Amino acid sequence: MTDEGATALARVLTTNTTLQELHVDQNQITDEGATALARALTPGCALKTLYAKNTAMTRAGKGALRKAGCGAGVEVVVGDDSD
């Protein structure tokens, strides 16, 4: 999956009422895609866990996802902060 796919997925997550766990591991998502996904993680979001390990995100993208997840009550698993 690329950033374009992550952005499309983020749009779907804003109306999601059933999906609680999402794995986007081992994809080509960069900080751009991470930012789109982060915007979709809002309080009341049905998603409970987001796995995004082994992607093309840098420390900044991972941090954006973690911060958004924390504010929304979503566990975000992105691995270590190596770029």
C-alpha cells in the first residue's frame, strides 16, 4: 500500500463503526500516509488497535500516529523509531 491507499483508507476509517483492528504492516506508507491515518484517529473512533510496522515512515510519521492514537484511545504499534 502506498500513501494514496493510506489516504483512501483514512477516509473509510472516519465512518467505520465495526473494524477494531487494522494491520497495515510491511507497506510503502510514508509520513504523508501516516498523517492521513492520524487525522482519522479521533475520539470515538471504533478502531482499537492499528499495526503499522515495517513501513517507510520516519520517526515523525510514527510520532504523529502515536500522538493521534493516544488522543483517540487507539493503541498504535509502529515498531522502533529507526528511519
